[in-house]
Amino acid sequence: MRFLKLKTAEFEAIKRAIEQLRHEADHLRAPDALPARKRRIHDMHAWYVVHTKPRKETLAEANLQRQDFETYLPWYKRVAKHRGTWREITEPLFPRYLFLRINPDQQTVAPIRSTLGVTTLVTFGQCLRPVPNAVIDSLRRNGDAQTGLPKAPEQDFTTGQSVTINAGPFEGLQGIFDTTCGEERVAILLDILGNATNVVLARSSVVPA
């Protein structure tokens, strides 16, 4: 699956949340670790993971929403070559997965598993385990300001690497990566009329050759 690049602080926060979740799961396995119902981890709404049928993420989400379930299906944009032409496509960030917010203590999960487009709810053993809120918050925080789509990980190029230009007047040409010019632009060496010419382009218009 594809994942966003997280800042170190965000990664550590997610790591701590997962460690806390494992700690609570260890207590659940002990018979006398649940003296009161309030000790259960499912006493409030939380995010869970739904596994969908292949390429049925939008169908599953639509049918879950028709049943008044709150869902989150993150998408992202990337540039890919299709039938000889470079184009921008939008696809699920995590193919065959989406997030669902429920309270299992108050809502039955049976309708979810039988929903058209859904394969099952992801469990650990026989138990549902919530996704740390930090994961959902990070995905939404890293969304594009205009579209709301999570931003695709940026390509990391190295000096001397062969690249292909997929947009603009030099579309289709191959060159050599030279250096970055800030966060959004890169310098590429192109062979133009027998001369190596340094051209500055948008980072998004360059992909590995």
C-alpha cells in the first residue's frame, strides 16, 4: 500500500498510540483485567478499517453511507503513463481499504460485512482494533488545500539519475537530474541540439525514466 511521508514528530505520535493500543490489548487477554465495563476500549466512537472487494472502494463507501455510517476514503493524485500518454490520475491511497467510524458497543457490525462492495472488517484475532486517531488526523492534515486529497509522496531523485519529462513543452524528452531548486522545482540537464542545457521545471512534471 502507498503511505504518506510523515514528519518525525507525527511518526512518533502514531508509534506511541499503537504501543498504547497493544498495551490495552494485553490487558484484555487477562480475565480479571476488566472489572468494569468502562475499561473496554470500544466504549466510544472510533475509526476501524474496512476491507473491500477489488476496485470496489467507492461502491463500498456509497453503500455504507446509505446506511448512515461515517466513512473516510482517502484519495491521491499521481502521474502515470497510459497508452503512450502521460496523464494525472486519481486513485485510492490504500487500494481495497477505507476507514469507518462506529461505536461497536452501540452499533451492530453485521450489516457492514454484508454491504455490497465490502469483504470484511479488519480484525486482530477475533477482536476489532481501532485505528489511532493520529493516523486519520495526519491524512487529513496533509490533504491538498484545494482538493482535500492527501498529497502523494514526492519523488526523491539523485544527481545523475535518468528522468522523463511528462508535461510542458519538453514532454516526452529524457534528461539527467541535476539538483533541486527549492521545494517545487528541479533542474534537469537536457540534450538540446547536441548541447547539454540546464532547464528548471516543476517537480511534478518529472518522473524516473
